[in-house]
Amino acid sequence: MLNVNGKTIETDEEGYLLNPDDWDEDVAEALAEKEGIELTDVHWGLIYYFRDFYEDHMRHPSMREFLLTLGRRHGKRYRDTDAYRDFLYKLFPDGPVQMVCKLAGLPKPVQDVEA
């Protein structure tokens, strides 16, 4: 459970929102703070990418899709998927897909998303 701007936001035991409609940027900030993450423009770009992807496909992207699509947006140094994966794990050490889903207010991934 989170308290954001005087409103109680229900989460599951892992911190995923029970009601995705409760999400806004303040909720994302509170979730990030709870996880010990300071959100930067790069984090926000990834959060909004996941929200858009989910809206378009009704699922979150797999790690493979994440690497193939976003690596191109962050410059030539990340055209190598291994380098981009390392970059993502520096941003989200506990798992990029799971953490971005949580911060974006999306359902918890249920499949092996880091393969």
C-alpha cells in the first residue's frame, strides 16, 4: 500500500498496483522511491515506452523486444544487445522488465521475461 498525495494506493505484496487506473507520475515516483530508484529522463522514457507498448499490444514487451527496439533509440553504443542489456540492468538491477512494469503501473509479468 502507498500513500500518494493523501490517497491510498493499493498494491500487491511485491508493490505492483492492484488498480492500474491509480497510476500517475506521482505514483511512479512513490514506487521508485520505495525501490530506491531516482527517476531520470531515461527512466521516464522507458516507463512511457512500456505504457504505450502495453496500450497498443495489451501486453508488456519481452526482454528481447525491449533490447531490439530501444537499443536503437539510445545511440550507436547500444546497437550491441549485450551492451544495452548491461545498461538496462544498471538502471534496474532487479530486472528491467519487471521493474519498469511496476513503475509504469502495469500488471506483473508472469512469464520468463528476462530471457
